[in-house]
Amino acid sequence: MGGSLRRGLFSATQEALVSSTPLAVVTGASSGIGAATARRLAAEGYEVVLTARRRDRIEALARELRDAGRRAEARPLDVTDRAAVDAFAASLERCDVLVNNAGGAIGLEPVAEGDPADWRAMYEVNVLGVLHLTQALLPALIASGAGTVLVVTSTAGHGTYEGGGGYAAAKHGAHVLARTLRLEIVDRPVRVIEVAPGMVRTEEFSLTRFRGDAERAARVYEGVAEPLTADDVADTIAWAVTRPPHVNVDLLVLRPRAQASNSKVHREPVERRES
């Protein structure tokens, strides 16, 4: 067989393999659960498209994954910008999995003192961000023949707590969106999965909630032996996504063993040094 023919056959084989590689879009992939999920799905054989507002973070992660032999691309994106989301969706040749992870909490003020701007910001990213990506990518997910929409909500979306009104309302909205979508597209080859984590210790969630107050953020986890980690949640997401296409994990709630509910957490005594 001639060298040029062999090269041609090899290139065709490579092209077929690439075209058959499922593609997963992960939002909020610049840190925490999103970054861990991107790493895990890439290890499972997915081509991952990393989206977030912080270009430097997702580009560094994409390089890390490519250096490890994975297929990854960084695409800066603000999920609250519908025009940008539509342009992003139009640029993709396919989409098999959408992980709606972008979100977050702002503040812990009671309802009587909450800033409407904070509530609005949480609603826009946690609910409308999910809506934008899901609407824009649903045609491609249907066309894949076995699509998956996964929404990362929170136990806050299933039971509130003092000071959590705005965040709980937003995450409940995301929960209702996922539940309703599942009813509406039951005749389509797309499953809708909700993963609702409890206490997860990541580098930024509580720090963002408390507007950069590191001491206050650390107290959230004080005395809790083993809060969940981003990798724990990513492992759960990957398990749900990699079930056979006919298996739909409607709702999966996960908490650390020390957390029985949003307001019931076992904490070991903490020794404090006197200043």
C-alpha cells in the first residue's frame, strides 16, 4: 500500500474518531464544581467546551487538559448575555451534553434587608443563564439522538434557611425549570438531570457570597470534618451523565455525612487561640 494512501486512510480514521467524540459544554468552568466537572468528563472521553467569563482561567484549564491528551476548548461566555449565548450555540457543530453549572450566591441578609440588586443578579445567572443555554443548545441536543441537559441546583432549592431567601428562590427556580422541561420534552431523545449538592467547600462559593470576607467564608465550614468537595460533585455528575441513554436520573441530592439538612450540621468543637 502506498504511503499517500496509508496517510489518507489514517486521516479518514482520525476524522471519524473525532466526529464520533461526544461533546459536553460546561458552564461556570473557571473554578470549583465546573472546573472539576470539565476535568472528569474529559477523562471520560468527552470533548469539553469550557465556558465562563474569566478567559484566563478557562484557557489555563483547557491547556492543562490538552497537555494530558484530552480534547478541550475554552470559550469565554457570560450566560446572562442572550446574544452572546446564541452566537456561541451557533458556532458549535454538535452538542451531546450541557452541564448548566454557572451560578452562585450573594449575601446572607434576611428578606427584610435583602438588596433587590443581589436577588436580581442571582436570578439572572442561576435561572435565566440556565434558560439561555438550554434554549440555545436544545436543537443540537435533540439532533444528537441522545442528549443530556444537566442542571446543578442546590439543596437550597428544595428547602430554605434563614438568610438564604434570595439564593433559595433562584435555585428553586432552576429546579422548577428542570422539572418542567422534563415534562415538555419527554417525547424527545433528551434527558433532563438535576444534581442538588448540599455543603460543598470550594475556593470561591462562600468567598463570593460574603463579598471577599475570607474569615466569614471560612466559618461556614468550621468544625465540619468533611464537607463535600468539587470533585465529589463532579464524580456524581459524571456518573449520572454516563448512564445508558434510556436511564434518567431525575434528581440526585448529595450532602456530606455531617449535614442532615440545610440547617442541621454536625460540627466538632473548635479550639480558638486567644489574641
